[in-house]
Amino acid sequence: MKVVYNWLKDFVDVTAPPEELASRLALSGTNIGGVENGPHGAVLDAEVGSNRPDCLGHYGIAREVAAIYKLPLKHVSTKPSESAAKASDFVKVDIQAPELCGRFTARVIRNVKLQPSPKWLRDRLEASGVASISNVVDISNYVMLELGHALHTFDYDKVRDQKIVVRSTRPDEKIRTLDGVERRLDPGICMISDGDGSRAVGIGGIMGGAETEISFSTKNVLIECAWFEPVAIRRATRFLKLHTEASTRFGRGADPEMAELASRRCAELILQLAGGELLAGVVDAYPGKRALKKIRVTRAEILRVMGADLPDKEIETSLGALGFAPVRIDHNRGAEGSLLAAWECTQPSWRAEVEREIDLIEEIARIYGLEKFPPRLPAARQGAARLPHHEAETRLRERLIGLGYREILTIPHVAEERDALFRPAGVSPARLSNPLSEEAGVLRSTGIVTMAAALEWNLNHGQRNARLFEIGRHYRLNGTQSSETCILTIGATGAAREKGLYDSAREFSFADLKGDLDAIGQLAAGTQPNGFQWRDGGPDWLHAAKRGKVFLGNAELGAAGQLPRRIADRLKVRQDVFFAELELDPLYEAMQTASASRRYEPLPRFPSVDRDFSLLLANRIPFSEIADSIRSLHIAEITSIEAIDLFRGKNVPPGKYSLLVRITFQSREGTLTDAQINHFAGKIISILEHRHGAQLRAS
Amino acid sequence: MKAHENKTGLPLVQLGITRPEELAALFADLRGRFDADCARAHDESAWKQFRDAWLGRKSGVLTQISDNWLKPATPQLKRAVGASLNELRAHVESQIEARRLAIESGAEEAALAKERVDLSLPGVIRPIGSHHLIRQVFQEIEDIFFSIGFSVVEGPEIETPYYNFEALNIPEFHPVRDDMDTFYIELPKGAPTPLLLRTHTSPMQIRTMERQKPPLRVIVPGKVYRRDNPDATHSFMFHQVEGLAVDADITFCDFTGTVEYFVKQFFGPSVKTRFRPSYFPFTEPSVELDASCIFCGGTGTAAGGGTCSKCKGAAWIELFGAGMVDPAVYGFVNYDAKKVSGFAFGIGIDRMAMLKYGIDDIQVFFQNDVRFLKQFP
């Protein structure tokens, strides 16, 4: 809300310059977004919190200023002269929906002269950012900005039967509002209607109707100043998507007591600026009159919450200035600073949200000054714990970074069609019912979707080499339940090694991906050197010949592989792209188990011997079968079985390949002799020949 | 060489030398020749030849002198010849060794010159990855709070309205809900509760208090979502760290002390803080925490004069919202509001990172351009 500095002076003799005032207001709870010095003096941009409807007018801000500077607040006293004719003879008000409208006041002024407003009025409205229309309309805006209470003026002669009926919406009701828009209404909205109540002339507390609008031909004016139930107003504004100055004020909770005063103030200004005759009295239907609450505040509670004391006088003057009328009620009355001190306060009608002791404590503290409560660092009474998987996640992240992967973070909102590309069969995604756009319509059901987007971004921005990882979640829906699963997603494309002074370039390949994943798998390897196990298969969106499923024991963690051409083409990616995704919870668990069970193994004292076997094998026999057969011999002296070289083509018969296997032997008992090694080699060759038809080539 | 061979090959008598005084010129001549030879031995092979010529056991010059001059010398000459020979031997040996060292170091220098690395060339560059900046900031914040006794917990991003709003004292149609425009999940008809994307990490305040009795101190890092159109300062997904401390005797002073400690740890000891009263339904008193502008040092004036563009001359920058836990919240988790008190805060991580590292567009965090990622190794 725009606060005109000079306007404040109508109610409080503030002398502090506007900038200083802005800072004091901000530090007592009315944040000021900025101070502008315009042709009508300084204007403060007050960011009034939704709990402070009383500060949506200059009078309310002036009350804050008076409390901060300990200055008196000038009360609004207004006594417009009235004619002999009584208002109650000229207008009737019937509130049929007291749950929506707690008070409705009506005043009538006859024979007004509509004309442009005088300069002082136009200036203040202009400074407040409100356009000037005509004196009567401007006055209702002026009073709203002054006292924070919205009013509505009707052309009295257009109101049928001199009667206002306040009721709830009727089925399929519509109204054309002041802004010329025809609006469909929802049940439970407060409608102002006239005559027999069949015609709506306004949406209560939100906007008037077009049919009874003030115009330059208006002679007689009906002033409505009412109070509407805030929750109903907020519900209605949300349904109508219609936010007005009035709906903001009523929706946050206006002051029901202010309704009559604002109406009187409005009448006074109309008489002053538009002439006419004010009918005597006010028609005031007030079914929602509330008893003012009594609230107690004690020093003991102030100390318990705030942790530091303040003098009685500060408590009393701040509460008093804000209208809470504090009265000491404890048995130690008069004992300054008593720890037993208690005050009874009366909730002012404009502060409906202050209901509890804590609310009063906040009021006292903010006026006294939060900076006066000395900060201190409390002692911890307990040990602190990291997340259960903190260590595992940290180690995983460090390993990935060591392997050359950069961590990314993505927004999980993706296009449905993109998600579907990578979504496993049978998975229902979590769709948004109100997305910002179709491009962000579902939450990713796999991290691959956003990883692909990150790679695309880089390729489109001239970065052809990228190795990325993300530790995040994927989101799915199981019936009416959502699930969030922690995942590691890897994406890689471009050079595994760039051309440099010392090395030639090499493109990233499936073997790179597998090696990197196995380096992660090692984190979960126990005393046996077995991390991840790889099995054939994987999702359809991976290259049928270059993919694999990753297992840890019997648990399938995920899959890895290359993006097939057909999908790469759809994504307009022209180079080879590799992805992997692993579920993290089982991996973390295995890492923790492995880490807890890891023990030192004494280093061998005797030398190891390598023996190479050059094998000619049928294409269908994978390395793992060879290794498994060798292991099945249970030769304890074998410490490793590695594939050293692989060759197809020239000098190798079709349908076969040549594999060079290096086996390392070592004994803990002594140095192995040639005879022993030859004995082992014989057994190995024999099993490979018999089981796999392997031919030993001269190496 | 020929010359001394000739001379040293003959006994002294044949050279006509009979008196010791005549030896001096003879040895001086030899020494002159040695020095000249020595100077000519430039490399290892020349040096070896030179060494053998003088010190060779069978036919070296010194052996010849010993055989031909010393051994047959007359008794009156023998002592003088021996002395001169020793003197010459000492000279020859020391000079030959000196020459060897000189040649060796010369060769080394030549070799070094050939092998010297160019330090201005890069080494072999192994690809090393990097942490995402948001993750680094998360870690830094987590470490600060961990050091003062805050445990870390996580929670779901897909939440129910109960945890995101109601239990935080934000009933339906509360005006605050308008400020937190919310994404909802499309559910089949008959779903027991609507699901939404949490608009803050605060639901974990409730979930934590439901699980645990005071004293408790936790922080909750995570993603949050608000349905804002993206621009340089808004993203519909961003990150928060929620904090919550509840105990029998936690006061506002403990609260301000804790968050002030955090700000000074994070931005540096010279940064000042101030607390502005504010409003959140789940805290009371509520505050906005401001820090003295870290770009202009809290002066409001930019280094080159003029108004600081970051704080717009205000000298203060808004950091995050916080406050004492509203007693109404305790009602939802069966805590006795008369016996416990606490504080809560919600730090926007993206904003902290932008302030600390001078980033002016929140979108760069989520584009994941490798050129951005490389800047924060």
C-alpha cells in the first residue's frame, strides 16, 4: 500500500524524515519496499502482511507510527450535519445471510452534485496510485485509503424499492460487475441485491454491479459500508479470480466497528465536496457484533518466550498505543518489574487476529525493538546425526567426481511425451493437475529424462564432451499413493579422452561406462572382489547390443547402456550417448554392510606368477563362463583371472574369437614351482577344452 | 707425446743429466706438456686416452719415468728424481680427476638442455568431475548447523495438504496460501487425500515432531516447488534448508543467536544481521532476517559510486524468514505448548548461493551447462 507521508500527518505529528520513518516502520513490522519523493511529497511503499488489514489505511499506519515514536494518535471525529428526514424512512436493509455479512450500514445523501474532485483530493489519490473519476467515487476511495475500510456508493434512484437485501447466491446466478464483466457465481457468495432480492446489484465486499453504478447524472447517493466474513470473501475471490481493493481488505478481516465511522466520514466529505442533504441517522444492520475479547499477558511468559526482560512501562505504553488497553491485574500491582506481573488487555476491534498471549508478546516485542533482545548461542544438549546414508552418499559422490563426472541438479517437471520415452512399462507417472505448461506436465518417472535434457543442452551449446551425474529422486504414482525413490543417474557423451600433447583422442564407449560403474560397485564389494554383477537385457530405450542390467547380489539396481540411434534421432542427438540409472537405497545399504565388514588381509610374502592362456573360443561363449569354469576348479592359488586381449578377424576362423586370459597364481605357503604352475595350467586347459571346446593357441 | 716418450724412454745418463739441479727444467717441461694435453681432453673418450697416456700402468708416462729415470738413477740423483716424480704424480692425478668432473658435468648439462621440460606446457589432464554449486552450499550450511547440534533429516517432496498447510496453522483459504501457489498431483477419483508438491520444507517440522519428543534440533535440506513463472529470480523448483529446534527453554534470544551465528559463519564475521518483524502462520513472533549487503559492505553505495544495484541502496539484503514456533503448531503434534518452546527457519539455498557467488540468474543452476559446472570445482 502506498503511504503518503503528508497524509499520515493528519493523524500523528511525526517529525522524522520519511527515510528514517521507513526504516523504523520496517523494524517494527511494516516493511517498506521503498520511499519515493514525488510531486506530492514522500510516498512509502508499505508491504503490509496479510495478518494486518488494519494497516491497509493511513489511519492504521499512523497508529503504528504513534506507537513507535510514543506520539499521540489523533482520533477521527466527524459530525456531518444531517437533515430532518430520517435515513430509515428512505432505505431498508435486510441481512438474510448473517454468516456472510456481519454488518451493513446505509446512509443516503440527496441532491449531490457530481463533478471533478478538488486538487487536494486528486493529489492524494494520485500519490496513492488511484485514478480520479468524480467527487463521489473519489471520496469513497479516499475514505478507504484513509481508514482502511472499503465502501460502495450506489445511485440511490437505481436501487429498487429503496431496499437492500443481503443474501447468499442463488442457483446459476450471474452478475455484470462494474468492470463490465458478466460473472458466473458459486454457491455461498455474499450478494447485495435490491427490492425483493431477486436482482443482484453487487458482490458483497468484492465489487459492485454495473446497473446501480454512480454516474455523472446521479443525484441521490446510497453509501454502503459493511463488514463481510473474511473466509467467505477469500473463497469467493479465488472462485471468481477477482481481487479488488475491497476484497483484499475484507478478505483479511476488516474492522466491523469502523464501518459506521467510515460511512460517516464519507458522508461528511460528500457534503463538503458535492453538497446535498444527508438524511439523519444510519440504517445499521449489525447481526455480527462481537464482544471484545480479554487477553492476558504475563511477565513470566514474556521471559519464557523472549528470553529477556523489559520494563513495565515499555509493555504498557506499547500495548496501550496499539489499542490493547492493558491493565495490571496481579496481586503485586504497582511493584515495578515484578516477576508475577500480569496484564489484562482488550482486543481492539481492528485486531481480530490478536487472540492469544503469544500474539500480545509479539506486539510488545516488535514495538520495543527486536534488537534489544540479546542474541546468544544455546548449548546443544544432544549429539547430532547426519542422514543415515550420508557417508555412503558422500563416498559415492567423491568416487564419481574422481571418475570425471560432474554433478547436476535438475527440475523434475518434464513433458509427458519425453517421460514416456524412458518410462518402464507398467509405471504410472505423477502427473500435475495444474502444470505451468505441457512441457512441465509430469514429474519424471526416471532420472534419464532430465539427464538427456542436460546432455542436449550442452550439445546445443557447443559442449560435446560431458560426463554428468545426478543424485536425485524419481517420482511415481501407485494408485492414489505417490512414491519417491533415490536414484543415481549417469549420462556421458563425447570424448573419454581428448586429444592432447601426450595422448590421442578416444571416444567414450560402453566399456568406459561399465568400468566406471564397476568402480562404483567396488564401494559395495566386501572382502571378495565382487561389486556389481552384469546380466544381459535392459530397457527398450537402450541399444539392444550395448546394454546390461546391473545387479548387486540378487537385487536389480538398474541398467546401463547406449542410447539407440532411433531415440537419439528423436532427440536430435548426433553422437553416441550413454546412460545408466541405479537405485540408491540398496546400494547404500550394501556399501554400509561392506564397509562394516571390511578387514585387513595380510599381504602375501611369496611372489606371484602370471600365466597367459591364448584361447580360441566360439563367439557365443562369454568371458564370464570361462572365468566361472576356472573358478570351479577351486584352485586356491588363483588370485585373479583377467581378459587381457581379444581379437576377431584375420587368422581367426569365422564364428570364433581369440581371447588372451591372464591368470595370476600365488601361494601363502611358499614360492610356487614351475611344476605346480604346470599342474594348475593342465587342469585349466583341460576344463576349458572339455566344457567350452576351447582351443589353446600358441602364445 | 713423441717428445716425452723419447725423453722418458731413455735413462737420465743418456740425456746427459748428472746433477739434481738439472732435473727442474726437465720436469717443468713435462708438466707443461701435461697441462697442454689436459686442456685438449674435451670428452669422455679423449679423456680416457689422455688418462691412459699418463697414468697407464704399463706404458704411461709416469710408469716410464719410474722405470727409466728413477730405478736406474745414480744414488746422488735418486732422491731428487723421486721427489720430482711424486710432485708430478700428485699434479697429474688431481688434474685428471678434476678434468673428469668437468667433462661429466658438461655432459650432464648438455643432456639436461636436451631433456628439459617446458613448464609452460600443461601436464596430462585427467578428467575430474565437480560438485554442483547448490550441493556445495547445502553441505556448507549442513556443516555449520551440524557443528551446533542440528541433526539432518529428509522428507517427501510429494506431500499432503495436511502436512504442507493445515498442521502448520495454514487452514484452507488462508491468505498465505495465495503466496504459495501450489502444484497438485492428478489423482484418480476417490483418492483419500489430495497430493501436492511441497511449497516449503516445513512439513518436515510436523513429521519430525510427530516422530520425536523434545529436545530436538533438526535441519531439513530438500527441493520445494512453487507455481511461479520462471525468470531470473524465480524457478518453480528451488531448494530450502528448514531448521527446527524445540526444547524446554528455547527463547527468542537463542533463536537470534543461532541464526546470527549461521550468517556470520556463512557470509563472514563482518556481516551484520537484523531482524524485522514479519508474519508466517506457523511462527510467532515471526521475523525476516536481513544481512548487511555483502556487495556494498552495507553502505548502500556501489564501489564505483552510485547506488548499490544489489540492495538498491537499502544497505540490507533480505535473507530468509524465521521465528518462534507458533504454539498452535504444537497442538497438531501433541506437544505441550506451555512446557516447550522453539524456533524454526527456512533458508532458500539458491538465494544464498546467488548472494554468495554473485549469480544473477537462478536458471543457470538447472541448465547444467558444463561451462557453469566447471566454474565451481
